[in-house]
Amino acid sequence: MDKKTLKDVRKSFLSYFAKNDHKIVDSSNLVPNNDPTLLFTNSGMVQFKNVFTGLEKRDYKRATTSQKCVRAGGKHNDLENVGYTPIHHTFFEMLGNFSFGDYFKDVAIELAWNLITKEFGIPKDKLSVSVFSEDKEAFNLWKKIAGLSENKIYKISTSDNFWSMGDLGPCGPCSEIFYDHGDHLKGGPPGSKDQTGNRFIEIWNLVFMQFEQIAKEERINLPKPSVDTGMGLERISALLQGTHDNYETDHFKTLIKVSSELTKTKITKDNIASHRVISDHLRASVFLIAEGVLPSNEGRGYVLRRIMRRGMRHSHTLGSKEPIFYKIVPTLIHEMSDSYPELIRAEPLITEILKTEEEKFSILLARGMRILNDNLTKVKNNLLPGDLAFKLYDTYGFPLDLTQDILKNKKMNVDVSGFDKAMAERKKTTKLAWKGSGDEAVDKIWFYLREKIGGTEFLGYEHNQSEGVVLSLIKKGKEVQEINEGDEADLVANQTPFYGESGGQVGDTGYISNSKSNFQVIDTQKKLGDLYVHR
Ligand code: GLY
């Protein structure tokens, strides 16, 4: 087998499919612009969703990509496993080839089999596959094309062999290719009771896109049967580098070396999980910030904050008192910017956000850890009371999964229903307090505007400059037709790249201008969820 670096594997994959008449298409953004129901792009097919369903036409019928993906929240969520298994990531790249009504199962199987056995030189006797139990056609094609014996083709009837992007969208039966890393590792073949072990690792998933889920109980046929495949770049690189562990590849070893130097810790079997978490969570954070996602207390920003804080907790555990994440950024950018030049453009922002978040959080973390440790002796049945986990969340900014992660090593858990109850209680009291406090006249205007003009389209994930139509000017709580030099007023537009303050993240400042006037934005606030108000 060839020993290829991560960069080599990405390149070989794309050029193999280009040679086979596929168009190399750039990765789309992690924040999907074509699907408000999806938190993050979680697979290669997301940018082609509307092409599969026939809504959108492209001038090619075959494509190949290396797609940035985040799986931390939503249908595909790997966050809690990261650090503790050799194959899970929050951020990863998915290699894929796609047919939009062009080829179907036979060609997909042939292309995949030739790439891994001929180009990559993976020995055939190490490979086995799974098919959806009802998919006899795929079963026969594997026998015919790959020459696999029947006992190497596992029929699986569960959702493991039926792929869907989310609750709605294109979906279909799939066939997965497995590599046997050898009997020195625990684990059984796919479909067996110990399939979760590390011995048989899925390396490629070929989805035969046939349906579109249009409602919970309603599935229709796609206009034309299509193909979507997904192969984790980190996983296949590990295999080609002779290991079953993604974190043992050239790329991760480079990052882990820096984290070990910065935390002044030698890597041991007791602390390796922390180094892995740091390297993984740094990648996710950097790529998300590069697209303008900023840590906040809701939505995508909150997922980012959870990832960052989980990572930062691990650096703290390794004894690091100073922020380290931003110091690993240059190494990561050096590793990845050939394929992702947006990282270079965003480097100052990435550095600033990582440094500030880590500085702020380290104070809270130290205090929160003290409270947590003081209370551990009182824990019964290895279950941390929900109200204590809530206090850590509410006062010290510990997301629930962070507390769970800390307790994992101690084989303890959190009483999640107690946590939820405390959270619901807090929401109730906050609502009551809010009702009684605010300036009524001012509050009313936001309800009125929200009703009249709807919410603002937020463009700040993609752009820091954009055009928009001014929909309302507000002075002293009243809508006005004009404002003059020296006035302090608020402006609402149909869309904006300005980030609105919410949950402790400060609002953006800047300028809004046309040929005649200039409005200096000294603050941006988000009202009623999605009304962006520029002051
Ligand atoms: N869309 C194929 C996969 O994620 O496995």
C-alpha cells in the first residue's frame, strides 16, 4: 500500500474522479446557504441537495469534492465521542463522488472498488461490504464486480444502511466498505453484536440516492436515481499510513506535537485524549470562525462555544494556565491553507476570537472546577445533581456536555432531567422579570416592527459587508421618516452582515452609507430573535 500524507490522499482522490469525467467542485461552506433546517454541512451531498431533487440544474452530471463537515449537533452528532475513539471528529473532510442521474449502483461500485484496490493498493482480502438487506441488486453487483464471496457481503436491515442527510431531504439505501485492521483489535464484522469495536472500520459509504423524504411519513422518488458517496479523509489516510487511528496520521501528529509543546506535557496514555480533543476542536473552531460563526449563546454560535470550551477545558486539565488555542493556529493554517485559503484571510479574526474566548473562559473554568470538585464528595449513585450542573452552566458558562465530559473520567454522570427542570424554571423566572422591567414604549416598537417587516436576514456568516434596504428609522422609541446629523437613532434593514448582541457576545460596529449619507453604527442589538437593530 502507498504511504500517503493527508494532502496526497485528498489530491489522489479528486484526480482519480476527475480522470473518470467528474468535475472537481470546491467544498461549500460549513454554514449551508441552501438549507435553513440544517445546523452545519454534515456531508458532501449537502451542497448538491437541490440538484438531486431536480430543483437546481448544473452543467455537469458527475462531481467530486473534498467537503468540510461538522458533526456536532443535529442528526449527525459526534461531539461526545471525540477524544475517546480513534475515528470520531467534530470537524472532518468528506471525500465524495456524485452522479446526478448519470450512473447508478454498478458504476459507483466499480469506481470505488478500483480506486481502493488498484490506485490505493488496499489488499482485497482485508475488505468486506454491507448492503441494505432489501437491496439484492447491490449484493449481486458486489459479487460480480468485486468478486467478493457471499460471506464478505453483510446484509443489514437497520438505518445503518439507509442514509439520510437530516429529517427531510434526499435519502436512499447504502452500501458500506469495511477494512479489517486485524485481530489485535477488538470488534466484530458489521451487523454482529460487537461491531462497534475498532477492528472493522467503515471506510466508504456509497449511497444510492433514490428518494426524497418530504415529510415525516412521506417519501417520494427522486426524478432520477443518483449516487452520493462519503469517505472520511482522515480515516482513509490513517489506513494508508498503516494505522487504524486517525490521530496517528501525519496531520494530527503535527498538531498534537504543538499542543504537547505548548502545554509542556509529554504524551502519555492518560493524557492522549486531551491532546486529541484539542487538535480536533481547534480544527472545528478555526473553520467555523473563518466563516464568521462567532461564539454565542444560541444556535450555531452556541455549538461553536461548546466545542471551544470543551477543548479549552482539556488544555486546562493538562495544566496550561495561558491560552494556547490561538498559538496552534499558524501550524493548522500551514497544514490546510492550500485547500482552504479562507483560513489565511480570516487568520486575524480567528486568533482574536480564540484568544479572547480562552482568556474569558479560563477564569470561569477555574472557579467552576473548584465548585464542582467541592461538591463531588456529596454525589450519590455517581449522579451529579441537575441543579448543580445548572449552576455551573448558568454562572460559570459550563455547557452541559462539558460537565458530562469532565465527569466521564470519574465514571460519573449528570442528572439530566434535573438539569432540564432547573433550566425550565430559570426560563420562567427570566420571562416574568422581563415582562415587568423594560421600557414599555421601546419594547412595543420592536413587536410592532417585527410584525410589520418580519425579521432581518443575517448575512454575517458569509460577509462582513453587504447591501440592504432601510426599512425603518427609529428615534426615541418612535418610527420616523428622517434623522439628521448628530441624532442618535436606530436603523432596521431587510438584511445585514452586522452581528447583533445576544447572550454576552457584543454587537458589531461599523458604517451604513449611501451616496448622500453616512450612519455610524455604534452597536447592533438583536431583538425578538431575528430583528437586527443598528444603533
Ligand atoms: N452522504 C454519505 C455519508 O455521509 O456517508
